[in-house]
Amino acid sequence: MFMFEKAFVGSRRYWVWILCLAGIILAGFLCYLRQLTFGLVITGLSRDVTWGLYIAQFTFFVGVAASAVMVVLPYYLHDYKQFGRITILGEFLAVGAVTMCMLFVFVDMGQPSRVLNVLRYPTPWSLMFWDFVSLGGYLLLNVLISLVMLGSERQGVSPPRWIKPIIILSIPWAVSIHTVTAFLYSGLPGRTFWMTAVLAPRFLASAFASGPALLILLCLVLRKVARFDAGREAIQQLGIIVAYATVINVFLVLVETFTVFYSHIPEHIQHFQYVFLGLDGNYHLAPWMWLSVLLSVSALVLLLVPKWRHSPRLLPVACVFVFVSLWLDKGLGLIVGGFTPSPLGAVTTYTPTWPEAAIVLGVWGIGALMITVFYKIALSVREAH
Amino acid sequence: MKLTRKDFLRLSGLAPLAIVGTKAVRAFADVAAPSASAKNTKRWGMVIDLQKCRQKEGCDLCVKACNTAHNIPQFPDKAHEVKWIWNQPFESVFPFEQTDYTRQAYTGHPIPLLCNHCANPPCVRVCPTQATWKRKDDGIVMMDWHRCIGCRYCIAACPYGSRSFNWQDPRPAIATSNPDFPTRTKGVVEKCNFCEERLARGLRPACVEACKEEKAMVFGDLEDPDSEPRKLLRSRFALQREPELGTSPSVYYLV
């Protein structure tokens, strides 16, 4: 297969890492088999909180996937040469993240064997249908682009001209995947927590913060383990992108918070109360959400002061803060907060179960494995030249 | 203009896009249009007289009748409950239909809840496989348990909490099985079907039938001005659940 032979040659450390991932994936798979047998009853989901970790992870990783555009756009539209070395990493990250999204939706299905019904009975008025279309299209675009780019790099030729329009197309497409994902939530009449026009912009801002933050961290890991240097300037430029996106995200969150609390409409305010202050004696989400706030604010300080952002020690810390903060916000608070209280006012605790967490970890493992293998191939191709 | 082979291929590539596009525009136009029920021959609806309902404390005959008629599993665990019709205290159903000073009047009174069979159902709008749809000739919101993929988007979309998911195999938890009605499998969504299987045989819904002493539930065609529910709605003040959401529920409550 296409350059896959390069993934089978590696150091001892590489193989240990691959084996660890394989173990995690296997554990997740076994738990998924259990879910297939007994149904979603093995998760912490319930009548009132019908979506949980799976769908939240899906939402978060759509953002990571969309964020590839933050390296693709400067490089291809503004000819920002410094990103030349890392665009392929961004595109491969997108491929891995979109695959994770699809798997997270898949493991959430009650009847996974019928999932193709979405294509058999295409339903254009359902946003779920458009999410399938946009995610599938984005996956194809990024697979095509990264394979063509890597192929021409291996042969030492410039990429074919027809790929350029496809790359340009992938830019608005990236924006579309996260917009459609936001529309999935923001158009539901009874769910006031999500019913805000600022949801899609917020999704994009948090995506463009968490995705590049992850990319910075990945570049730093690659420098350690694969002697790959992304270049100081590229990393710094990504740092500025993370800083801007984090600022915009925090701003949008504050805008939303003001509107909700100042208008004081019970249906809107009660979700925020639940998420941040606890409702009916149920506080289990609040500490996590405050941790998310704390991390976001700390990251903002680290990113906004140039001296700290330039520091090779503090930038990764800020990136970890941004990533964890937004993961908590989007991967935990957003979904559960939207379901609690329920339309009938019930406050139900959602606690993921161990098998549920193992399935989530398994999908993370698949993502990590894909990215490891892709990066290995990409860097091997590069080293050969 | 000369059309080369390449151009032709390009244009033919656009054709499916155009088809999907027109389909989408039509669909959104449909959604936006005010309830298209004008052409419907019928629109089944229900009026529940809460005054009569209150007369018999602790009564749940309608719930029991439905459970038996539709093979509804009984799980002790509230988190995984499946229910088509059930009682819920007034204040959680109509939280904004009471003032601070009249709060006590109806507090704690059970209100029977079921699918509202909305004229403009959000659950139908979001379902990615059309496994739930509104029947054109009588307005019943239907479910196809063989097509449902179990994504639970309809549950997120329903503002009334009327839909249940089969978190596990329901069959072991069915007390007395009714062979005339299908059981469901794990991983699909279900809800009240207004007893369409009974209506087809000219019978009234099981819950209405069960309430034959109090006659608190009145079922009929909302499109027909002389129907029983329409007569009641003409003479008494009625509430719908959250009509401000534009769903236009077909279940009315006489307070």
C-alpha cells in the first residue's frame, strides 16, 4: 500500500508506543462488544441525559479536525512559507480527528448495524444528514490532499496543479463541518442552553484554539522523539493563532453569559446555574467547569504576554491549559448542560461508567494510532530526501 | 458555445448537486410554512379534562391500559424507563401557568402526559432517516422501529420529553405480553402512537377507553368543528404544553 511500509520500520520506543495504543484499543473494543450485547444500558446515559461523553467527544474533535484550516489557510492563501513543514501534519491531524468523530457517533448509535440508513434515506431537512455529508466530504478531501502532497514530496516533484482548488475548497469546508455541528444543537426548540446564534462562532473559536494548541504540542513531541523541527517561527505563529482564538472564545462565552444572566429568563439561566453553580443540590459538574474557566484564564495570561508566549517552557503549558479547558467545556459541560435540567425540570446526574470511558479511550487510541502512523510516514518520506 | 467532452463531464457532475439543492430548498420551505394541515382529511387530537381527572386520586388506569396494549417494559430503574403515557405533577408540566400566590392550587396534581402529535413536530424535522414522520392523512406522528438507528436526536429535539429510548432489551421486562402488538428491540426510540393500530380497527385509544367512568379524556378529529374535542375547546379554556415553541400540540388540557 501507499508508503505504508514506512510505518513498519521503527525504533523500540516506537513499537512500545504502538503496542500500548493497541492495548488501549483492544480494551475499548472489548467494552464495545459488551455494549453491542447489552445495549447502551452499560453507559451512564439515562432517560433525561440521552447524550453524553460519546457525542461530546464527537463535538470536540470536529473542532480539532476543522482547525487544520489554521495552517492550511496561511500557507496556501497567504503563501506563509513557515507553515510549509507542518501543513501535512495539520492535514493528517484532520484525517485522524474526523475518523474519531465518525467513530464516536457510531458507538453512540443504538442500532449501529443500521447506520447506513442515513444514506439510504437521505433527509435534507435533518442536520444530522448534513453532518454526515460534511464530515465524510472533509475526510475525503483531507485524505486526498495529504496523499497527493506526500506523494509528490516523495518523488521530489511539485504537486499537480489540480490539487490547489481542492485545497482551497477544504478551507470553507472546514468551517462548514463545525458550523453544521453547532446547528445540530442550536436549532432545537426545547433546549435553551444550545439555542444561541453564538454557538457556531463559539465552536469555531474554541476549535481554532484547541486544534492549533494540540498541533503545537504534537510538533514539540515530534522534536523530542523524531528529531523533527517544525521551526521556531512556525510554532510561535501557531501560538499567536491560539492566543487570538482563545481571546475570541472567552469573549463569546462572556457575551453569552451576560445575555443569559442579565435577561434573567428562567429557562435560559437554569442551565448555566446547573453547570456553574449547581441546581437542586446537584453540583457534580461545577468543579470541572470552574477548572475549565481557571485554565482558560491562566492560558490567556500566558499567551497574551509576549515574553511568556515566546518562552519554550511556558508555551506548551499554555497549550495544555487551552486544550484541557476547552475539552472540559465542550467535551463535558456543553452536552450534559444542555440536557440538564430536562424539559420537565428534572436534574439528573450523569456519571460515565467505566466501560463507557474505556470505549472513549479506545477511540482516542485509534486516533492516536492513526496520527502516529501518518506522522511516521510523513517524516520518513521527508527524511529520505 | 462549444461544449467539450471535459465540460460536459464537469456539468454532469453538478447535476446531482442541483437535485440535492432543490430538494433541500423545498424541504426547508416545507418546514417554514405554517402547518400544512389545511389539506389534511383529519387531525387526531385529545382533550384531557383535568377537573375530571382530579376526581379520582391516584388513578392510573390510562397508564396501565397503555402499558398492556403496547407491551411497554417496566424497569424499576428510573434512568432507563420507557413510557408512552404517564402522570407528572402540574408544576413541572406547566411551570409558568401559575403565579407565586396561586401556586398551591394545583401543585402536585398529576397531569397525564403523552406524545403531543404536534402539527409541526421538531422530532420529525431532525430524524436523519425519516424513521419518525407525520402521517399526512391524520396527523399522527409515527415511528418505524425497523428503520430507527437509535441516534436519539429526536429525544433531544422533543421539548416535551415524550420519547423513550430502549437502553436494553425490553422483552424480559414486559409483564403481560400482548401478542397483537409488536415488541421492540434494544437501541430504538419509541413513544405514544395515539393507538393508530386501534384507530385502524375503528376503536378509540386504549387510554381513552380505560377512562370510561370519568370520561376525562376526549378523543376526536380536530379538523372537524363538530367533533367532541372541538366542542369542548369552544366552551372551555384549554392549555397546550409550550405552544410558544410553534409546535402546535394536538393534546389539550382543560384546567
